[in-house]
Amino acid sequence: MSWHFTTDPAAFPDTARACVAAEPERNTGLLTLLDAPGTTGITRGWWTAGEASVTGACLLVPGPGTLLLGAMPDAAARALPAALPRTVREARGEAATVEAFAAPFAAATGRKARTSVRLRLFRLGELTAPRPAPRGAARAAGPGDVPLLLSWMSAYAGDVGEDPDADYSAHAEAMVREDRLRFWEADGVPVAMASFSRPAAGRSRVSLVYTPPAHRARGYAGAVTTEVSRAARAAGAAQVLLFTDLANPTSNALYQRLGYRPIGDHTRVAFHENTDENEDRAGASIRG
């Protein structure tokens, strides 16, 4: 039993792809990035339990040092820290898998592991549009919307504990080019947005649901989420997924009213240098 790694997408074996695709909802984070354009710098890992049997996979995103853990046996999660560089700053995945990985990685690196966000994964059942609908209508984002989109993506990142100063331009341009982002407009003014990922293994995930503070509590988020959920299905997704922050009861209740049902819990754990100074700063900056 051992871990294997490559930064070449073509070298990721077919058996590993089949393992990821066999459980598309548990592996939704991996599927979103596994074959996306511009991901040659990502390290792809797979766990072999026998000579050719793959039973788990992971992705390491280099810039932020984010490790995405797919469905895997606990033994694979516990063995992974010994095979990874110290550049890992955060682990994301199913709660039990992240827990199995985090303790040995923290011990091996002398770092402090802190849960930054607790998430719940939802799957769409029967889509139920909000009634009454808010004023306005949905529209697809166009090239001229990219500056606004970048501004809102930065604000969204700050709201969910991501880096608001990161360069999101390539991601924004891809969503517009591939018709994967919708705005809700009222009186000709964009008041909310939401996007969906490229369908992979029949699944697409709704994300970037954002309403600027001045337009909140008017039903716009529910309306634009409904429209982007329809768009994901029209683009070929047999199942539509989304994550919610368990610390936000408002969004959890909203998505359930729209027809989303919980299917599992996920966790993000950040790793910090184990010093009093860094521990104090991490406690002040980590949300959730």
C-alpha cells in the first residue's frame, strides 16, 4: 500500500480516474479541478491498496498549499502526511478523512491544526423556486461584466475566509466564456450572482452565491441560485450539488427551501506554526 504522485495530468492513471468518478459526490472537489484547463501545476496523488487497485486520491494546489482529499480509507489518510511536502497549509474533504489526516500531519510538521470551516454538502432534489419571486430577472454574465465580477469575487472570498487579494481573473473569464455565471438584475442593476462548475461525472456544483450587503434580505440569492441550478442541469448535470457553511443557518435554510438536501459533512483544517504569536493571530483570523 502506497501513495504515488504526478504533476502531469496525462500520467494520472485511468484506474485512479475511475476511482474518483465512481463516487462523484464524495469526490466533488477533486472532479472540479482534476481535468480543468490550466491545472498542470497541481499535484495529483493516488493510493494503491494492491498492485493495481486504487482506493483513494488527492490533489495538492501549489499556490495556497491547499490539499483536497477525496474519498479514501482511513489508512490512506493517515499514511499521506509522510509523503507530502511541508508546503501544505490547509486540508479540505470529508470530515472523517480530514480528521484522520490532520493529526498525523500536525505531529509530523510540528504545526497546530485548527478547523477553519465546517461545511455541509447538499444535493438538489426537486427544484422549488421561491414564491413570491423577487422583482427582476436573471441574465448570463458577459465579457463586459468581468470587472464587476472580479470585485464581487473578491468580496465573496473575504466573506468565506478565502484570500480577497488573490487573482481571480482567469477563473472569472472562464466562467463568462463558458456561460457558467448568472446575475440577478433589478431595475437593470446586478444585485446578486451565482455560478456552477463544469459538469464532471454527471455532477455540477453551485458556488459563488453572493449578494452585496446593500441588496441582501430581498430574496435575490434564492432567485439567482434557482436560475443557476436550472442552468447546471441544462448544461448536462444529472445531479447539482452545493456546499454551505454550517455556521450560517440562513443559507442552510434557504437552500433546503429550494429543494437541496444534505448528504454529508466536510471540513477545512488550517495548519499554523505552533508558536504563541502565530496561534493568537490564527485564532483571530480563522472564521467558523
